Amino acid sequence: MPKEPNHHYIPEFYLQEWADGETRQLIEFCRRHKDVVVARPTAPAGTGYVPGLYKDRDAPKGEEYVIEERLMSSIDNWASKALQQFKTMGSLPGSLESQEALGWCRFLYSLIVRNPDHLEVIREKLRTMDRTEILEYVRDDYPRIRRPEDPENFDEYKADFIKSPPDIDPVKVLPTLMRSKRVFRVIASFKWHTMTMNTPKYPLLTSDRPVIMTNGLVSDHAHLVMPIGPRRLFIATRTMETFESFKQRHPKEFAKAINDRICLQARKFVYGSDKSQLRFVSNRLGRRVWSSPIG
């Protein structure tokens, strides 16, 4: 059987920001034998992936990997361009091209929904949803995902589906999620900032859950925060007052708070530029706190 390609739910271009310039490796922290956290040097390509994660097993031959090759690759490509702009534009990345800004919004959202655990959450959600409601999620994509043996007409397919509903692969829902204009509009409406963190003792960490966010994005203090390198943060706030409150925090304590949340909400991996925070990570990795605000 051919080997499945590695599909990264933590993209290589993002992890590259923590890689050493000479070795081109970063440090992966992960619980290994006897639940001990091990600090392992690795290239960005060597971590944060599952073989065939986004494979559509019902797709026609040659199109099984279209979600990875077209959807995820496009999202990551535009987000990579946005990230490079953030590194050169100073504290207020407000002049991104529209495609780069949309790409960054999609990237932030994708980091929440594209990981293996969340795909299982989607699977369970699909099992409990009304079948007709489920199908409406794929109506627009039906011409693309229709198999040769399926009816040409979506409504005919829907009638057959309701009579004998199969177990739906959550991967099929990802394209619809990644077109959620409502979510993107909310993120785009926030004030975007970057912040440099000159804290030698606490270089910023990241993880397989790198987005720190409030429970909901409608309150005045709503925010999204994500490390975009060992010394740099991306911050999106609903109000300027929230951002100003972050600026007033002591850099050392703020960096420590960020790293604390990053580790607490990690599922399997935490990443750093060196091994200096191994003990810090060991005391926190795997508690599975979800989207902790840093208030």
C-alpha cells in the first residue's frame, strides 16, 4: 500500500520561525515514554502532522488529497505572505493586501478546526445533527465531490442519503468551514497589532493549539493572541483599550503568561527555539485547557 503523504495541521512555514538559523531545527516538547516530556530537535517538516489527515476517501482517484493540495496549501501560502509582512511592518499590520488579510483570517480559524482532535469533535457533531441539516453543508460542493455512482441531482442524492445515512467523514466539512464569511468578518473587524517581546529568560513558545482566545469574540474585551516567533506576538483585539492593557503589562510577566496558556492548552506538542524551558513545559503540557484568555 502506498505511503500516505504527511498533512501538517501545524504548518511548516509557521514553525520555521522557531528554527535555528544554522541547524534549521526547532525544539519539540512531547510526552514520551512513561509520560516524561522530552525535548527533541526536529525540522519543522518533522512534526505537527498526521499522514493522510485530510484525505477524502470517497473522492475519485487522483482527487483524494484535494483538500490538502488546494485548500490548506492556499490558506498557508497566503498566511505565510502575511506573516512576512508582519515581520517588517512594525506594530500595526494594518496595510495588508486584501488577499493576505483574508488569508491570515482563514489561517487563524484553520488552526482551531484543522487539527485531529477537532476533526473528531466535528465527527461527533455530525452524528448528532439532523441529517438534512448536514447535507445542506455540502450542497454547493456536491458537483465536485460527487462520485460516478451518485445521482447527478443533489436533491436525489439527499433523498437516498436520508433513507440510508452513512458515517460522514468530517474532512468533507472543512471546505465549508473555511468559507465562513461570518467568522472572517469578525476577525477582520478587530484591531490587529504585533508586539515585540524582548524577554531573554522567556522566549515565546508555541504549540499544536497556538491561538489564545476569549470564550467568544463579541465582548468588548474579546481578543485573539498568537506567538508568531520567539520574540513576536500577533494580537487582535475588539477594542484599543484591550490592546493598551496588554502593552502596560510587564514584558517578562506577559511573556510568561503567554507561555503558560500555550502549554496548558496544548494537546501533544509544544515548540520552542531551545530547551531552556523544559521544566516549565513539563509542568503544564497536556492539561488540555481550551482557548484560555490572558486577560
